[in-house]
Amino acid sequence: MTPEPTDPDAGLPVIDMAPLFDRGDAPGRAAVAQAVRTACRASGFFYVAGHGVAEATIAALERASRRFFALPVENKMAIAMARGGAAWRGYFPVGGELTSGRPDNKEGLYLGTELPADHPRVRGGWPLHGDNLWPEDVPELREAALAYIAAATRAGHALMEGVAMSLDLEADYFARHYTAEPTILFRIFHYPAAWAGPENPAEVWGVGEHTDYGLLTLLAQDRSGGLQVKTPSGWIDAPPLPGTLVCNIGDMLDRLTGGWFRSTPHRVRNDSGRDRLSFPLFFDPDFAAEIRPLPAQARIGPASADAPRWDGADLQAFEGTYGDYLLGKVSKVFPELGRRVL
């Protein structure tokens, strides 16, 4: 396993998480847990190797995604998010998402765990639960995306065991309390090579500064780069590294640990001169899970004495279910859709 730096400005560590898939490898799992603990305390961001997502799976997803985004806008709008209803699935065009209050220079496809119409939560009209919308013009995208979601979800479950052990909790703590039925949100994002809107391109971000909402994010990205992570001394790049995924912790892990692990702001600007694709999978608590601090036996210390959050929010004041938190966030990202659907 690659040694991890303790200085967040020294670059993001690379952690080989393969031992987490082998419950018989106690020393290896303990070493991964320690590396995860150090990375979560230092920056909240790290790369993972040994994640079990095959290169062929990622390559198939990238090929199908490029075919989809090359379609005329009217073809893509055939599966617009407005058609997805409360499930909050489908396509949005460039400028259609407001990550930090301003239009992002990206288009994308929202996907998630596919649930049949007779699932109790779908029958009950639960928001963000249901089926995906798939493009008829690129039929192979469904198989490619579902294969990636399955593999990355498996990695998410394994990583959460490492997180639990890093906090001196039983490895299955999160599975028992939060992720037996995780909220899996998957996005396919396309960042155009240039901004075509009326604003100054220098003021336009592919994704503005933000933190993620849930427990963990696992990100595959193409070779274009553009992801930046905020550190105490400024922003650093998180370029693509072959064979790895980028992992970062989200707001709910921050809340559960009382700020001991902090969700770190990040952003994207595509300055590569070519189109960029990214594939974030958000591995989050069950929609109905009550978010409470970790039990007393968790090995955590005082919260980091960092500057206030980028958005001024006090995560430690949040009470309620993960669904409460998530709906409050997504309705700000898509305000018009939120007014119509949620």
C-alpha cells in the first residue's frame, strides 16, 4: 500500500483498498483502515486502487457516454429529467444544474438504483426512488452504466468497512445502521471544451465549489482532468491516475463524526481544450435513516478548527433523516424542477 502523506498540501494519497474485500486478511484490512483514517483527517480526499471496478467496465461506460452526449439536443431531451418525475432521473442540458447558485458548464444524466413500479417506496411515491430513463439511441448505455454502478457500489460497501474500522467500530457498523439499503445516486457528466454562454468564461465553472451530501463519493474521470480540491493553503489538482478512482467523504460522514472527518470543498473547471467525462457515484445512507452522532466507543477527537463552511451551513445542527437533508440540497440544484416535482 502506498504510504499516505499527512500534509494535505503534499498531494492526495493513493490507498490500495484490495484487502478490504478479504475478511480473512486482518492485518491488511487494519492497514487500509489506518490509511483511510489519515486521509480523511488530512484532506477528506484520496485515490483508491484495488477497487474491483474493471478497466473494461469503465471503458464501455465511457464509449457509450460519448455516443450519448454526441446526440442532438432534441434526442437527449427525450429523456429529460422532467419526464422522470419524483424519481429525479434523466438528462439535463448545459447550464441546467446550479451547484453553487450559478449555472454549471456541464450536461449530464442522472441515474440511480433501479426499483420496479411495485416496490413499496415507489408505490408510496418516495422522492428519488424509481426507474431510470435510458436513451433509445444508445441502447448499450444501460448495460454499461448498470455494470459500473454494481461494481462501484460493491467498492463503496467495502470502503465503508474501512471507514468503520478507522473509527474503532465494528466493520459492519455502517451496514447495520445506514447502508443495508444505501441511497445510490450515479451521474454521468459531460463538460464541453468551451463555454458558449454570455458570461465571462473565466467566471464559469464546470462545477462550482461544493461538498457532497452523503457518506462517500467514488469518481472515475477521463484523461482530461479538471478536478480541484480545497486545502488550507489553496486549491490543488486531483488529476486522473490510471487504475484508480477518486474517493471523498461527504456531509453525512462529517455530521456522524461530529466534524472529526470533514467533507472537503471541491470544484471542476475543464481547461483541457477537449471534452471531459466524469462518473461520480454517491454512496449514501438509506433515505429513511436517522442521522445521529456515532456511539461513544468511536475513536474520534474534537472537530477540526477550520474556517466556516463554504456555504455557511452548520452540519452539526442538522437533525432528521438523510432523505430530509438530500431533498433540501437537490431542490436548490434544480430549483424549477424541485418546485414542480418535490
